[in-house]
Amino acid sequence: MPEPTAGFYLRWQRLLPFLGWWPLVNGASLRADAQSGLTNAIVVLPQGVAYALIAGLPPEYGLYAAIIPAVIAALFGSSWHLISGPTAAMSVVVFTSVSPLAEPGSAAFIALALTLTLMKGVFQLVLALARLGVLVNFVSQSVVIGFTAGAAVVIASSQLPTLLGIAVNNEGSVPGTWWQLLHHLTEVDYYSLTVALFTVLACVGIKRWRPRWPNMLIALALASGLAVLIDPTHAHIALVGAIPTGLPPLSLPDLSLTSISALAPGALAISLLGLVEAAAISRAIASRSHQRLDDNQEFIGQGLSNIVGAFFSCYASSGSFTRSGINYTSGARTPMAAMFASGFLLLIILLAPGITTWLPRPAMAGLLLVVAWNLIDFHHIRLIMRGSRSEATVLTATFAATLLVELEFAIYTGVILSLVFYLKRTSTPRVVSILPDPDSKHPFFVNAERRRLPYCPQLRVIRIEGSLFFGAVNHVQEYLQAIREPRLLIVGNGINFVDMVGADMLVQEAERRRELGGDLYLCNLREGVLRFLLRNNRLDDIRRDHVFINKGQAIHRIYDQLDAEVCRTCTARIFRECHIRPPGQPAEKAKAED
């Protein structure tokens, strides 16, 4: 029987991507992943309940959505640290999409929410099968870093009222939260503030002095003990309290044509939002962990997690910033951490639903404050702010949009700005006049403008550094028409791409120069550009004998077409041919005369 080949394993790994990271699992990684998973399970208990209420669903649905999708996404996704589950953005979109169709919390509302989840997963899987994972390449590093920093501020701001023990009434926005806090600073509960700050200090201190210890779990345990000591009657410090119990029950979404057609627009929007959200989070963490991601595989993982989750009473899930941040900062090594988190959460729900009864909410807020701080990439922010004005603008705008508008639109803001700057750069390609270096023994061309070299009165040589497409044609054409020399040689090794508009511009410039007694020539064209001009018959319009392999051959041929009278009065002697023979004289005759 023949042994399996490398291709055989590769095919299986594409179908079952967890085979790629499974060899990394060992005793040390299992211990690290288990500690991270237990921390994640405790953190998601109050968070899942809160998100379910935002979505208009019973509290237990938030816990269900934190169990099943996390496992499926870990097995079939790409990121080793991303954890899927309920998120604030997903919860808000679910509520706004389904609430016009049914009463929040009702059986019909739940069925429609599950239908929305199933449709979201199907849309995401279709995008993955169509190999559209490349779309997230438009989410630049500046967008990711700005979005991550903004999301960290959003997470921290949302926890400040709990940390300070202040009840605020606002729409949940960052400015609204801070405005309310400023007006209620006199109501700060110092018991809650003490527990929260103690949690932060304990978490940071343990991480610094005992980095191998589970700092977040120990900090929560110590904070719980402190809360009992300073407030035994629980008059000041709010507790998480008991949670609902039970396994995630099987469910059947509403698959009627009426429901599907009514939810289709919302399902498409929520699927795109989920993919961008998951991609942004996984990329943000990968920039720290240096893991190589497969965006298309992540699409598959997200799609399958929502499809499977819809049949286990899970509403729409996506990558969770908070849980993924905890997963990475607490030392998780493989996706087993996500499965441990789901397993521990399930065990807590079944065996110890009262474990969160004595857990102080301010301690949870302090823990999330540490997570938010660790999400801000100060090093790369400094590099971007110093290095590029356009990238700094993208980062700043994304960060500001994250604080001021809905989370999903903040990403879109950054992506659109990145595309605007990219189009601005590509629509104004650099055009450089080049000439042979007079100080070099060999024919080496340099920037004539920078060296302030004299130009040939009959021939200008330029290099275009950028693609000739419809957006750049106007800029390049204006430059070409401003060149006074009748003959023009374009060096094309910097032209990566030419479209029909760019090809037409070259033909028009060639015809214009011929009418004025000059001509247009091309050299050093890339194979793809040359093939495009041939296929569309534009090379014949430019004239095939005007296209050369290199600059030396081009100038040698063009020199014979120059006006000899003008050359006799020119003292610049720019090209090598200028020192050998006058234009139009054969090389053999010039040698004989010499």
C-alpha cells in the first residue's frame, strides 16, 4: 500500500484546518490554554447575558452563543487566538433587524433571530467559497491599529460606570458615557472603585513579578475576597449573581420565504460586518503573535460557526474583541483555548451556576480595563504617526470614528480613507526626466531634474513610475503635453498596468507629436503591458518600429532621425552618439572618417 503523499495531507488540511495546528498541542500548551479558557469562561458569563439583552433575547441565549460558535470557529478558522461569540455590534444589529418584524423576547422574535443567524452564516460561506477573502486586504494596518485602539477605549469607557459604581443613563456612546460620568462624579462609590483598582494593580503586579501565574484568575479571586471584607452586606459593591442553567437546546430557524426575504438585507449587512470585524480582530492580534493568517479560511470558520449555531439556539456571533484580547494576553497558545473556554462555560452552567454569585462587577470592570490597555499598540502608533502623513490620517480618523459612530462604520471609514489615499497616489504617478550620467564611464541614467543636467533640444527621455489607467491619464497627459521637445521616449519599466484609456492616451500623444513634426517612442515595456497593447492593436497605432527593448537601442535608432543642423549648434553632447557621429550619418562612414 503506497504511503500518503504531501499533497494528500495538504488536501486534508484544507478540509480540516485544525490538523495544521494540532501538532503544536502538548502538555505546556494545554496548561496555558486551559488557564486562558477558564479566565475567558468567567469573563463571558455577565458579558453574554448583557449582550443577549441588547439583542432583545432571553439572557441564556448570550451564553449559548458563547459556547457552540467558539468551538466551530476555532476548528475551521485561521486565527489561533480569535474567539467567536456574541458581540455588542452583532447584538445591536440583530435587534434593529428583527424588532420591526416581531416583539423582542417573543418566540417569533427568537425564531427570526435564528433565521438571521443562519442566513448570515450562509452568506459568509458563499463569500468564502467564492474566494473573496482577499477583500480584507483593503483593511490596512493603520485601519486595524486605529480600530483596535478605538475599540479599547470603547471597552474601557463602557466599564467606567461599573468601576466607579455610578449609574448612568445614555445611549451607550463614548461621549455620552463620559458626559454622564462628569456630571455624576460626586456619586462615586469608593467601595467599588477600591475593588476595581485593586484588581488592576493585582493583575499588573502578578503579570510582572510572576508572569507564569494565571494573573487574571488570581486577581479576580483576590478581589472577591476584598469585596467580602470591606462590604460584607453587599450594600455598595454590585455582584454578578447567579446565571440561568441548561444545555444549549436544539432549535429550528423560521425558513419561510416571507421571513427569508424580509431578513435578506439585514443578513447581508450583518454578514459583511461580521467578516470585517473578525478579520480586523484576528489581524490586530496576529500583528502581535506574528501568525500568518488565511483570511478566506477565517471566512469559512465564521460562516460554519453561524450555520451550526443557528440550530443550537445561538444568535449571530463574530470575533469578540474582549474575549480574543483576554485569550491572547492571558497566554493562550492554540485554538484549544477557545474550546476550553466553551467547555468550562458549559460546566459552570451545568454544575456551578452560582459560581458568579460572589464575583464583584467592579472587579470584572477592572479586568476589562487591563485588557483594553493591552489592546493599544503604542509602538506601531508612534511609528505610523512619525512615518507617513496619510497613514497617520487614516489611523486618527478610524480611531475617532470608533468613538463617535457605530463600530462597523468606523472600519468602513478607515477602509474608504485608505482607498482615497491610494487612489490619490496612483492617479498622480511620478514622471521623471532621465539622462545619461556624464560622470559615469558606462551608460547609466540618472534623474536629470535632481542633477540639473542640460536637456537635449530635440529628444526628451522620461520614466513613468506608476500605472496608466483611467484615473492617472489626465495627470500624465498634462505632463507630456508640457514637454517642448518634439521627440519623446517613454521608459516603461515602471508602468505595471495599462488600461484602454491609458493606451488611447499614448496613441493620441503619438499622433499629436507627429502632427507637430516629432514622434513618440517606447522602451523597456513590461511583458504584460506589451501584450495588452498588441492584443488591442494599439501597438500598430503607436508603430511597432517605435517600440524598443532598452534605452540604448532606442536612443541609437532615434538619434538618426534628429535634425543634424540643430545638433551642430548644440554644445551639450548629452548622448554617447553625440560624440561619435552627426545624425543621419552611418556608423561605418563615421569610423572611416575617424
